[in-house]
Amino acid sequence: MINRVVLVGRLTRDPELRYGQSGTAVTKFTVACDRRGGEEADFIQIVTFKKTAEACAEHLRKGRLVAIEGRWQTGRYESDGRTVYTNDCIADNVRFLESNRDSSGQSSSRTERSNSNQDPFSDDGKPIDISNDDLPF
């Protein structure tokens, strides 16, 4: 049996970095992936571990385009007496498909972005409005 996932999409929020009880870095973030035909998107939670998790937390921000290779994992837990089922992509490899530099060649961070930035995915506190023209496929 094969359980292999390959995704390309944009982050819908900044990654959340946490450390487990053993000190292992864990990062979670969600990627919007266009469905074939471009009329709908799936929002898939990605989980990364160790150095990959730390790199994602340091370099990725909402709106960045990424490619993910990994495996699908289902799980469940109890909450208020109800069973909650989860579906996550456990990433083995995350490729940053866009440069972390702005048009002037300077390193870009959330605090350095100017209002003149034409990036529709910049973190301005508003929900992301993704059209088919914004997606790479």
C-alpha cells in the first residue's frame, strides 16, 4: 500500500510553532489547494516536525506559495464527550516556491512590508480573497 501526498498551494495563515514534551518542534499551518477545474479549493492542514518545522515557522507567512510532499494521516480524540476525527498531511518535504525577498531585493518580513506592496496575500488582517487567477494551476 502507498500513502503519498503531493500538494501545491498558498498558506491561509502563518505557521504555528510549538514544542512537544520531548522538545521536538512541531509546526501546523493550512494550505489552500485549488481543485481541478479551479472552481473550488480544499483547505488542508499540514504538520511538520523537527528542523522542517523550525524552517517553516521562520520563513513561511500567510499567502506564500509552497509545495508539500508527505503522507495522509487520520486521527481522533475526545472533546466534551464527542469523538472528533482529524485529517492531516504529515509533511516530509516542504519547498518554498517563492522568494522571501521583495521586489527591491531586500529581505522581507511581516514588519518590513509597506502599504505599497501589491501582494494580495500580504498580512493586512483581512480574510484572503483567492480567485482562480491567483492560483498556480
